[in-house]
Amino acid sequence: MQLLKQVWNERRSNGWLWAELLIVFVVLWFVVDWTYVTARTYYEPVGFDITDTYYLELSLKNNKSDSYIPKDKKNTTLGQDITELTNRLRRLPEVEAVSVSSNARPYIGSNSGMMLRIDTIVRNPLRRPMTPDFFQVFRYQSADGRGYQPLVQALKNGNVVVSENLWPDDFKGDRTLLGREVVNVDDSTEVFKIGGVSTKVRYNDFWPNYSDRYIAIAFPEKEMSGLNGEFYPSNIEVCLRVKPGTAKDFSEHLMNLSASQLSVGNLFILKVHDYENIRNDFQQGSYNQVQVRFWMMGFLLMNILLGIVGTFWFRTQHRRSELALRVAVGSSRMQLWNRLNSEGLMLLSLAALPAAIICYNIGYLDLMDGYMEWGIVRFLITFAISYFLMALMILAGIWFPARQAIRIQPAEALREE
């Protein structure tokens, strides 16, 4: 209480410092909040695993190729050729699982949607046709904790799989999904039974885990056999997972087999993409944007640090004679040290109270840039980090000049004054 009275008595000199701390605190909190949200989102589980996985880019031979089969002599459809190719891939000793899908693989950037009605709720999840092995290739996880097997079995049984966040976040009714029926809004005769529920799956590493609601529909071999358009190789996604410990040159090995063993009809493997490279290429723009913003934030933090340290350095240096006088009347150097630090932290606390109101309202009004939902937990964490950083800056600004000031002899300091 005495310290608070002292700060109030010196309000003329402390007023400008309080205003500076208030403004800097809000700016620093903005930086901390963006950094926290970006890092928290990036390191959250994505809901799938791309380790040891590959995407096969398919293409068709043209009539200039020696092994080209003219249409009038070809007795299989493109879909049948894709099925045969996947069967040959499964027989390779290094391969664990192979899947065929459309607009479903991770980091694709191409989507198709579907309007669904579940009870009276209408949702618009991503539509993902796929073969059951897709869940094994990318290690989707069942919401009940039993791995990918229940999801695989659900598609084999002719049912659909949905993500556990299909319900709206504010839905207060029965949130059970397994066993329910969903209706295609555009075609009410199309009714699906939910046979599996997966954990949340994110669209990429920079979007939150509630951003990608989907419905997985079986891609049966009969339907695939009917595909015969020349544009289908680019729309069909053949992905595979190799067994752990497979050599890193598997993609080169697969390309060597492409012409002799993995060419079916006019269909062949144009390129084998390691999924780590797909991930990096797909998110390169986001990486660059985050990197630039981190440099900008770092530059801003450095200026805040220099400003706060410089202000308290000057303030402490300017009070050398006052400190010397306190030593002369009996104050110990440790008492002076504690007093200077306490004054700095008191001013910070007084500035942090109105800053908290400003910061919370900035977040509540959705003025922050980021995908993470606003909430009291996010605010308290970022506010505490901001307060801690500000306190460190203030203590750093006080430490060195105070260390010199409290060691000076009282007579010397008073003579300088």
C-alpha cells in the first residue's frame, strides 16, 4: 500500500510511463497472441500420418508410343486398368496398402462438397470417395480409439465414415453419430448409414482441427470399372504405404518397374511423389508467409525490448541522487534494489489492468488474425505470457543502472547532483 501511495504521489512523472506501458502491452499481446495461435495450430495432431506414403501420378500413352493400344483394339476400360495396376502394386513385397480415391488425399487442394441432413441439421462436409484401404494408408483413427480397422470395415460393409466434428459445435442434442442415417439434400432417395466415425482431420498444418468435416463414401470396383474418360488419370488418386524400414530409394525402384511390370494398357506411372515433398510444396506459401511475419514480429519485439529497457534505464539512472540519499539515511542496498523492482512491476500491473480489458475486447470482436477460436483460456495464456515478457524487460532495464547506482557512495552522488 505504501508503494502504491508513492507511485501515486509521483503521478506526474509516472503518468507518461504508465501510458507507454499500456500501449506497449497491447501491442506485445497482439504479437504474442498471433505467435501462440500459429504455433499451437501447427503442432496440433492433423489426424493422419504420411510417414512412408507415396502418391502415384498416372498418365496415358499417346499414339506416338510404340506400346500404344488403339481404342478399337483395347478391350478394357481405364477403370479396369487402374484396378489391375493397384492389384500389381499390392503384390510388391515392400507395399503395405494401396488406396484409390478422388479429391480425398491429404494436401490436395481440390475438393468436392455434399449437402447432408442429419435429423434436422443440415451440414456441408467434404465428399471423399475412396477405397477402404485409404484409412490404412493414411492411418486415420477411429474416434473410439480402435485405430483404422473399424473405418476400413465400415466402407467394406457399404456404409459411410464421417469425422466426429460433423455436428455443429453449439449443438445441444444427442451428439451420437455411429449408426445414424444421413440424407443427401440434393437427392432425398440417397440415404447413408454411418458405420464409422473418425477423429478430427485437418486440411493442412496451418488450419485448425475443426476446419475439415468430411464424409467418406466407398469407391467400389464396379463403379471404378466404368470409368473410361481420358481425363480420369489426373482425377484418380492412387496412394500407397510401404512397410517400415523400406529403403528411401523406393520411388526410384517403382519407376524402374513402371515400364516393365506396372504398365497396364495405355496406363502408366508418370511420377512417384514422396508425401513429405507433397506436404512441403502444398504449404510453401504458408511457410513463406509465417516466416515473413515472424521476422516482422521479431523486429517489433526488439524495438519493444529496447524501448522498455531504455526507458527504465534512463529513469533509474536519473534517480542516482535519490538512491544515494536513501542509503545515507539508512536504507540497505538490497532494500533499494527491491524497491526499484517493485515500482517497475507496480507500474506494469497498473497498466496491465486496462490493457486486459482492451485485449479481451479485441479478441472478442474477432479483430485478430488466425483460425483458432477465441476463448478465455487462449486469452489468459497469451496475457500471462505478455505480462511475463514485459516484466523481464522492465527488470532488465532496471538491473544494470540500479546495480551501479546503489554501489555509489552517497557523498559522491550528492556532489554530482
